[in-house]
Amino acid sequence: MTIPHALKLTIAAAFMLLAAALPARAAEVTADDTAKFLAGMMPSADSPLMPLTKEPAWQRHARFFDNAFGQLEQRQLARIRAWSESHLAAPKPTMFYMFSGPDFLYANAFYPKASTYVLSALEPVGQVPDLSRLPRGALGAALYNVEHSLGSILSFSFFITKQMKTDLRAGQISGTLPILYVFLARSGKTIREVTPIALDDQGKAYYGNENPGPNAVRGARILFTGEGGDKTLYYFSTDLSNSGVKSSGFLKFCSTLAPGNSLIKSASYLLHSGNFTTVRDYILANSATVIQDDSGIPLANYNARQWRFFPFGRYLGPIGEFPGRFQQSYADLFRRAEPINFGIGYRWRTNESNLLLSVKVAEGSLETTSSAEPPPPPPAPRPKKPKPPPPQRGFLWFGR
């Protein structure tokens, strides 16, 4: 049957009117575009966030982060990656970073080849709203709050705990998630998916709106693409004290990913106290390597028959905020330390920082290419002390 030409025109016109009547589907604001925007980087060309990049507040924010991260890359991150490449020959796929806060930046710098990152601390996960729907005039304040939250880690390599308690709960952009977004974007990662995660008391993971039951550990799972392909970042907001881990399934979940490598820095010397022995023992039992400053696990808690120690930098003892945490065994060990060309921890100046690489030997292979020789059982030999550096000006900050 042949449809008359006039009828064809009528049908076509009807379809055009129907299409015009239907609302156009708005482009989606993706997590990756949000991360780039918060990091002061251009989102994708079709992102609803693109018009906001013309705002003076965002352009100032972008210049600020370009400068801050550019300096950090030269002063710290590139040097840490080079150190890691020289001293970690075969890292495990998983890395654990207890007491981390949202510090993916240094987790990635020390262990860029990991495929799974597990970060944990008390700080809340928070939320990142659709930034294209922020009230008019609210963008500048939101971006400034992100900058302020990152001030200490960009300058000194650690977060200041007291500031985080305020910064991560202020404004419409809150918690650790927006900071993780910024660090992932500035580390060259592409975020593919972000999902809420909760753990029951047996360590079983529940995603999205699944019900984990009471007293669940809450967090976020971020799937992203980086060096080496697809990777996963977990962040859990959890109490790592003895009573906290006893009542949660966090360490049981970690055991599904163990063994791994561990990073501990600027940890407020919590692992020196009797209230954090469970997580301390867990790290020792489930890590192939541990990279730490002196605020991490006390040297006396390592079994000298199971570990080899490779000290780097200088040990000057704890800063004044943490009295009573000086370790003579650490001081003896670091008399034979190799130098490092970056700063880390509370003593963040390059010529004052200490870094200890501990390698477990129970499995029979050393995961290091370090030229440093491990010390014999204590007391360690006492070579000639290095000359102290000339005094430097500046302020010493403390915190985690």
C-alpha cells in the first residue's frame, strides 16, 4: 500500500512536534569531571561544569592548584616515586595505609604500582554534590574550603588533625571524598565509578543501598584507571583503636586483600600506645614491606629475625608536641642511614626527615634493591655522625 505524500508530511511533522515537546536529556555530571573541576583542571568538553570554568572564582582556584601541585611535584612527589622505583623491586598488589585520612597523594607516590589501595581513618567520607546545581555565589566559598583543607599537606606532607575536624565538616563539599577526588585527578587518574561501601562485623562488603546491619563501617569504593590499568581505592571511616577494630569487620575485610605493603606516616605515635596494639600487630603480620617515619611502629615491636631494616634520612627524635616518644634504638639504627632528597612526616624539612623501609624476610625473598646493608642485632654499630645542616628559617607545624 502506498502512503500518500501529504500523509507522509503530516506524520513527519507530528514526530518533530513530539520530539520538541519532550525535555532534552541533560548531560550527566560524572565523578571524573567533578574531580577534575575540584582539582582546577578542565572537565570534558560536554560537561555541564564547563560553563563554570569561566567563573573568576574557578579560574583563581585553578591557578592556585596549578602552582601548588607543580611545586609539590618537583619538591616531593617526583623524588618519592624515584626512591620507590629504586628500593621496591616487587611490591604487592595491595597497599594498606592506616591513619591516612584522605591522603591518596602519598599512597600513590610511594606505591604507584599497587592495584588496590586501602585507606582508613576517623574522618568522615562526606559527599560531593552536583556542583552545577550549587546556589549562585556559593562556588567561590566551596572551592576555597577545598584549598584550605589541603593547605597543610601541600606544604608539609601531612594533614593537621584539628584543622581536618573543622574543614571536612564545613560547607556543601564535605568529608574526605572531595579531597580524594582532587588527589586522584592531580595524580593523572581517571575515575570510572564511585560507590558507597559498608562492612558488617564479619568483613562482608555491601554496596550502594544494600543493608549491612547495625554498627557497620562506612566508606567509599572508587574504581579508577591509572598506571598499569584498572585500580581500586577504598576509604573507610573507622576507629582503629583496639576496641574499635574488635567491634568492626574492617580488619577481616583487609584480610581478604592481604598480604600487602603498608605506609605509616604522621600517625601521632598512636602505634606506640597500648590502645592500638591490635592494628599494629595486624600490620606486622600482613605486610611484606612497611614504609614509615618514626611515628609508626616502634622498632622494638619488630621481630629482628623476620625483618631487615633500611634507614633513610636523619632521626632527630619527635617534635615537642609528642614528648616521651624518643627511641634510642631508632637513633642507633639511623647512624648508618642513606640520605634522602625529600621531606616526610612531622619533621618535614628534607635534611631533618627520617624514613624506614622494613622488609619481611620470612618468605625468603627480599623485595628491595637497596644498597644499604641491614644492621646486625642491637646494639647497632656507630659510624661517624653526619654533620648537622645549617639552621633554616621557618615554622614547624604538627598534626596528622
